[in-house]
Amino acid sequence: MKIVIAGGHGQIARRLGRLLAARGDSVVGIVRNPAHSSDLRADGMNPVVCDLEKASCDDVAAILSETDAVVFAAGAGPGSGAARKHTVDHQAAAVLADAALQAGVRRYVMVSTRGAGSPPPAHADEVWAAYVHAKTAADEYLMAQDLEWTVLRPAALTNEPGTRTVRLTAERSVGEVTRDDVAQVLASLLDTPATAGLVLELAEGPDPIRAAVAHAAETRTGQPVGSLGCSGAQPER
């Protein structure tokens, strides 16, 4: 597969890029900062410099030529203000969706966040509230498009080593999940097209990742679903 990751220098994105490149996929990482290109090359990805806050749909569609799937893993990141939650976490995700449609890319996997889809708590600070609103708007925009989308909402992110076991359901996620495990889940979602149309909440749990993803797909289709195996097939993200 050829997979394009928006926000290619993010912590989850780099983990995912290394996984996909190691199994033989062609991986393009979109980055805003040219200085990050060498890190992506070391990970096995092909960097493309493009500022998604400023790029047009045509600009991004050109990057997506002959692509099999896109993953939105970009984010304004910690230390950014409320305004950039809108321009990056919402608008850039929407531009990527529009570009995917224009380029004929059907598969779109969104890295969302816990709390998206509901109003932020009344006690939330302004920036976190803006982040939740932006991610909710991005998810809703994507879900309204004629794409084979999957929205993944991880619980609180940690840098602990991955366990390769998770809880993946349609119910609100609580607790934590490692970035390693998020990347593994994303790779498995890309391998499992039958998860299209699902909004999935992710946290640490007892289920092996591939089994958890297959079960999620079965809840949508009503039939056992296996991975296709595509090789040669406000936290900072």
C-alpha cells in the first residue's frame, strides 16, 4: 500500500510510519517544518513539506496521487493557543478529506481524541475546550463525506512501552493507552477495510490488537472479518 500520514513528525505518526515502512508499505509523511524531513527518512518514510494550515485542496490532492489510504495524525500540539486548534485540528483535517475526495482516495483514518463528540466539561480550560470542539468538528466533517472513514478516539496518551492489548469499543474510553499501541491499532485498521464507518474508542485493555479490530469490524458487518494484511498490502500526537 501507499499511505500518506498528515502530521508525519508527530509521536504517533512516527511510530506508525516505522511500522508500515518495516512491513513494506510505501509511506509518505506530510510535515510543515523542513528540518523534520531527515527524521522521517530515518524512519523509512518519504517526507513531503506542506503546511496544511495554508495549503489548498489542490496542493494536498497532488500529494495524494496514487495513494491507497490517508491517516490524519496532525495536531497543533501542546503550547498552541485555541485559534490553532481550529486551523490545524479541524480545518487541516477537513482539507485532507476534501483532497482525498479530489484525488480518488477512499480510505481515511482519523486520529481523534477522548472526549470528542460531546461538549467539553464545564471546568475545562479554554484551550482544552477549543481542542475538543475542533476534534469534534473534524470528526463530524469527515463522517459527512463519501469516504471509507474510520475515527479512532484514544484515551489519555502515554509513552510507556506498548502492551499490544487494548479495549476497542464504541463506548467512551477511560484511562490511558500507550502511543505504541495506538500506532499498532492504526496499522490494523488500515488492514481492515470493514472498520470503515466506525467511531472507535481506544484504551488499554485485555484484548490482542488484531482480535480487537476484527471484533469491531464484526459488530459492523455481522460476519467474521479478517485482516487483509496489506504489507506488500490535548496531547501531542
